[in-house]
Amino acid sequence: MHPLPSHESLVDELRELRRRGLPGLRHCPRDSLREAAVAAGLCSGEQDEQSGIEDLLGAAVRRLAGGHPVRDDDSCDPLARAAAHTFGIFPSRRGVPGTDRRKAAAGVYGVTTERFRKSQERDVIAELAAAVLVVAREACVRETAGPRTGDSWASGRPELVTLPPTTPPVHAAPAAAGIPPQRPAHPGARPGAAAPAGRITVRVCPIELVRDVDILVSSENTFLEMSKTFRSTVSGSLRRAAALRDASGEIVDDVLARELGVWLRTHGRSGVPVRPGTVVATSSGALAAQGVRRIHHAAIAAPVGDGERYHVTPAVLAEAVRASFELACREADFLSLPMSSICFPLMGTGRGGLSVETAARALLGAIRQELRRDPSWSVLVVTPEESRARMLMAASSAR
């Protein structure tokens, strides 16, 4: 796998590129952008970096639009439109001065250019940097995994490590091309499930791309308000991926947010926080096509002050894990679903939350405890960043 730059370094370079525009790319710092373009297979180095970086940014903007073409009208995701204006991705905007590009991007949100500069523009740049990393990382995964067969990977996604619940970690090599991924050994397990029963597998993968796992867990705030669909958070990514769309790609049913709204109204909790650690289940919407049966929404982040920061504790993280397993068992009985696999993101590390090391220890410790109670479950823990997967491995070794 090619090395990937940090999110912070990409943000710094994108800020300068926003000012100069794509024609001024050669005068901007671009080491991180070039590194990401090389990892994405869009250029080989300095000699073709200009076209490679432009292709990379175009692909990242399309990802912000949910993989659809980016159009300058209300049918397109506003974040993607604003990013396309900000960096001159639209063909007719490539050479437009920075002040005009900013004005057009501000118009997407209906705000002044000054307000856009101080607020939304920061989000646009940060989200575009995150999308750049996802584009590069997915290319690396495809390169490592080999050719695809039908709708599944021929060799399985690279498995960094398998963590047993009670013994030191066992390092596993990436799956070799043509060899099927591991399958749970216990009865009733489905092809493509997370890992052998009673074990935890850590993989580098965005959670919305996970296939054939019964339950995906989403990290929410204590008001059970999902992230906007344009954000690259776990909540926003799952909300976007689960939404039902018409033939033109327009969202016609925001499934997860709608079902959460029904639960909140039914339980009299609209606009009122639930107890930290509460877990609420919804259907999986469009993710059912990937073999996902249920989404568990774990309310772990309590807003602080004006809501720009959140407070998460290791105890709440552990409670959410326990509640998710408990809810899964109740659902298996009540809905008569033979569920046996569950996938957790590295929860609790968002704005103002836990450090990666603390969250990893709390998450893995809580999962191990549940597997000691019921070793029939197979568990997948995913993170889109390889560095964080390594930290999960280290946390397991250090317990």
C-alpha cells in the first residue's frame, strides 16, 4: 500500500490552492496532494502531477456528491457544489479569480462571502481533504485486493490483524489474490461475515463499504441527530449510503434519519437528549443490498456549550457496546433474524472526544467482555485510516 499523507497536511495545501486556483498549482506546496494522487494511481510523480492532482480533486468532489456527477444546480449536494466552485473544478470556473470562486461557493449556501470564509469554507476544505484520502485509500485497497468478481472482492479486503478476545494479538497477512476471505465457523453464519466466531478483526475500510455483516454501528450524539449527508463522519456516511434514491440519484427517502425521528417521537424524546450509552436500532435502507440487516445508533457524544464540541467517556463507550450486543440478541429473537456478526467503527474520537488510544482500549475491552459472555458473535472493527488501525493493534497488545 502506498503511503498516504495526513489530513492536516492536505488541508494546509488545499488552503493555499484555494487562493491561487488550479492554474497556480505549480506555485503551491503540493507534496501531500502529489502523494495522494500517486497512491490513487492518477500520476507517477512530479512529471505528471498537475493532471494527476486535478483528476484526484475531481474524484474527491464526486465522492462528496455521493459518486454522482457534480452539477451546479440544487439537485447536487451543496458541499460538492461549493467545493467545485471553491477550487474551480467546474470546467468553466478553472481560471476564475479566487474572490469570484469564493463568491460563487458562498451563493450555494446563501450566505455572504465573509461568512462563508469564516465558517462553511473551513468545512468544505476539511471535507474535501477527507474525500481525497478516501479516494486514495480505496485505490490502494483495490490494488492490494486484486480484481473484483461480480459485486464482491475476489480476495477479500486486506485484513491487518485478528484480535482474539482473551489472548495476545495474532498478526495476519493480507489475503492473497484468489483466496476467499475468512468465514465464521459457527452454524448459521453467512458468507463474508466479519471473522471466525469469538474473534475481533480490524480492517482499514470506510464503514459504509462493509458488506455481509448483520449489524453496522453508527456513532451519534445524545440527541440522536445524525450528521448531515455531506459530512464524512461515520453517521453522515451511513446516512448517505442507506438513503433510497430515484433514477436520477436524488434522495427520496432519508431512511435512517426518518426512522430515528419516528423513534424519538414515539418515545417523547424529540429535542431531548437520551441517556449516554443508549442504542437505538433502525433498518439498513439501501445498505440491505450489501447484506446489512440493521443499523445500531449509539448515543455516545454529549454536546458541550454551543454544540461545537462533544464529551465522550470510556465508560459510555463501553455501555454502548454492551447495549448494542444486548439489543442485537433481542432483535434476533423478536425479528427472527439469524444475526451473528456486528461491525463497530472506532467510536468516540470526534470533536472534543477521546484520544484514539483511549477509545481503542475502551472499545476493544468492552467487545472482549461481550465475547466472553457469548463467543458465537463475530466482530469487525473498521477505521478508514491505517494509522488508527495500527493504534488499535497497539491498544490490544498493551492491555
